[in-house]
Amino acid sequence: MASIWVFVQEDSGAPSSLGLELLTKARSLGDVTAVYLGAGGDSQFATLGEYGATNVLHASAGDALPSAPVAAALAEKASSDQPDLILFGQAYTDRDVAGRLAARMGVGVLSNASDVRLVDGGVETDHEIFGGTQIAVASASGSPSIVLARPKSFAAEPSGGNAPAVATLELSDAGSSAARVVESHVEEREGPQLGDAAVVVSGGRGLGSPEAYELVEKLGKQLGAATGATRAIVDAGWVPYAKQVGQTGKTVKPDVYIAAGISGAMQHLVGMKDSKTIIAINKDPDAPIFSVADLGIVGDVHNVLPKLIEALENR
Amino acid sequence: MKVVVCVKQIPDPATPYTLEEGTNWLVRPSEQVLDDTDRYGVEMGLQLAQANDGTVTLVSMGPAGNNQGVRQALAMGADKAILIDDSDLRGSDALTTARVLAAAIKEEGFDLVIAGTESTDGYSGVVPQMISELLDSPALTYATKVEIGDGKVKIHRQTVAGYDEVEASLPAVVSVTAGVVEPRYPTFKGIMDAKKKPVENKTLADLGVEADASQKVKEINDAPSRTGGQKIEDEGEAYQAIVSLLEERKVI
């Protein structure tokens, strides 16, 4: 049976939802070891077991930035245990550990995968390209295979597995590669979060000015929705990066996605095209966003949104 | 202080990208542009170099073409560029890219390496981390703020919940997000000066790195496509169609 390692990070005291998605996928591929980064504990390890991990390698980095010491320890452990595949998510610390680990072991990384299969002598992965209109099938030789999968590529489902066997992954000082986390800041988060909201309202360049993003926020409030943005207006500094939906931002799959003043650049479509229902408002009748929208309004967001908000307020 | 900024020349994102038949490599025209996300790294490098009596060297890998993208970064104010263009590097994966860039950076010498978090055309998102491992240096990633002082670099590292203050001793590798600084536009003088700035060309053999072709794109298939639905021209009342659909979906 193939041996699959899955990197799972702790998030607010529990295994991250991304980690649980990856565990669910991994257990269909082979015997699963969760590489768990965080404080950990019996209930966290039990959750890892419920999602398919039979073994846990537990690492706790203290105030060290985890990437260098975790990659070093994993490289050593992987050289002796020889897993077939090490699966990470396309997320901040996952990318840091995977990149350093791959360079250390001299193997490649397949990034942004939407699916992964084991084949003779390695792995095969799917990658959405050109705004998700096409799928590139990639393969890599080298051992172990290291894959980064996009969030929400797999639905997290418990398997009812037993408590796993837990071992500690000892971390050493990273020497010249060491970095220290001096302080963590939690930014005030109000209302539903992008990743798990049932409704998402996003704005793009068509809003015309940073002030007009208020329309998106007002509509979001009326619908109990999370608010998002395109890379264009994040880069322009209108809204923080945490709101970015797309290839280099968050992937969302809400029940309803409302795109206001968004033309539908490839980089944005990849992050939202799997929403159940898409509503788009844009001035340009030829905007690519209309090719994925269930309802397209060809019009100015400055006219349509205030009327929509008013109609919802009066209900 | 020696600042090295990794930059990439990419096909203009405003033009449709195409793949070469057979290899499935991205077609790269001779005129490429500076990846927009690299302008933040170049600006950050220029500001830190100016404040710390330093220089900014650009390192770039890929087909040179007419070098317009690198010239754009030089026109912003970088001092010189090292460009690794070798036909054996076509179709390279992230690890080969990192090996090439790390070898060039090591040869040049550095106190601080700056890169974007991912390129717009490849977006593997792991090259800065790989470079840091190959240089035995810390990787301070996803920086929204960067400061240098007392032989240390301190950043604000973007996290899911907010940000972490992270610090490490120099030399170090930093990856910056868009928005870390406001990139300057090249001045006319900058553009003229850029034409005279040194661009050093290197090959794989110069750096003693071997291309590794362990990754392949086997095939390209059409994705199950989603088709557009109803499209309405707004004449003042189109918002009602949205209200109806939201009711139908039980959102309201």
C-alpha cells in the first residue's frame, strides 16, 4: 500500500479545514500519516484519525518560523521512511515548508493541483489553466513526490477512523536559516469569512473608485455575505489582500456569488467559477464574466447596486 | 548593502496565452514585459538600498528576447542585471529555476534577496522558498512591510488571521506581496539611463547548474465548461431579476 504524508496545520486550536480536505483525498490513495504542525492534543489527533490518518507526526515550532526547521526534520524522516507522496495545500506555511523540503531533497514540486493520482513511478496531477477552461495533466518522477493542492479541491468527509498512533517530529535549530515570530496580530474579522460563506459579494475595477467598494459592503451586509475583491483592486490598494478571490487569492464555492464590476480575468475566474449560482453586473456586454454567469446584468454597478440594496432594505 | 531582486519577464498578460504544440510550453514572444508583481520587489529593493547605502542587482532567468522587461526594472533605478538565458532551460520547473537563480545570487553575493510571492504566468509559488533553502538562508515570506536594521530584517508576514512580526539575521530572502510599497513609474531619465546599464548574460555552464526535466505536462484537456445563462440589459429595473433569483435560491 502506498504511503501518503499529509501536511496539516493547526488553525484556531483545531486541524485546518484545508488539512481535513487533504486527508480525505489521501486516504483514497494509501496509508495516511498526518504531519501535524501546532500545539496538538488528544482531541486534535482524534480528528486527524476520523479523517483517515493512521499515524501522526507531531511538530511544534514554538516561536520559530516553522518552514526551515520543519523542512529539515521532514527531509531526514522522509529519507528513511520513503513515503510515496507528500501532500500539501496551496497555503502560506504549506508553500514555505514544501518549497524548502523539495529543494533540500532535490525533488520537484507540482503546485496548484486540483487533483492527484498515483501512477507507476510517481504521480500525475491536474492543473486548471487559462481560467479553468482547460486542464493540464502533469507528471513528475523523483521520490518522494511533492504536491500542493488548491483549497476546496476535495470535500472533507470523516471516515470514522480510530485514534492514530502519534510520534513527535523533533525539530532542531535552523542555524543560518532561522527566523523568529516576534508577535502575532489577529486582525478584527467581522461577519462571515470568505472561505466558508454561503453568499459572497465581490467588487472589481468597474467600481471606479475605492469609495464605491462601500456598495459591495452594503450589499454584503444585507445578504449576510462575505465580501471579496479582484486582484486588480487589491493591487491598487483599495481593499486588503485578505479579500482577494482568484488564482493568487482565495478559492470560494458559495451557493451564490455576486460579481460587481468584475470583467472576469482568468486569474479571478479560477477562484470562483465553481460557485453554485453566479450573478454578474458589468457595463461591457462582452466581458468574460458573463460566460460563467447564470444571471448577467449588462449595466453600470453604480445604477444597479443602489437600487438592489434599497429593494433589499425595504423588504 | 547588496540587495538582489529576482524578476521575471513574462508574455503581456493582456494578450491571450498559448501553448506550444508537443511540449505544452508557454509560447514566449521576443517582446515580454516585467511581471507586474515584480515591480513591488524592485521598489522595495530600491528603497532599502537607498536607506542603507546599498546597490540593487536584478537576477532573471528565461528567454531574453529584446529584454524589455528587464529594462523596465532597470529604468525604475536598479543598478545592473544578470540574465540567465539558455535553451536547455526551456520548460524548466520551479526547482531548476530556483537552482539557477540561487547559483547566480551566490556568485554575485548578497545581504538581502527580494522576490515576489509568485509569478503571474507560472504561479508555482515556491521559488523564493527554494532559493532560501539553497542559500542556507531564512525565508521571510508574504511580506506586507519590510525593515532593515542592526544586521537584521524584520517583516510583517501575511497570515490567515492577520499578520505576524517575523525577524531574522541577514543575509536573508524576503518574498513581498503586492502592496508592500507603491512602485514608482520610471522617469524619462530613468528610461534613457537604463539603456546604458550593464546586463550580464550567463548560461547554465557559466553557473555550473544542470537542467533537470523530471516534470512534464503530458496533455491538455478541455475542462467541463460552464455556460452563461440569462443576460439582461439594464434599463433601470434589472435589479428586480437579481431579487427574484435570490428569492429562488432562498438567500432572502
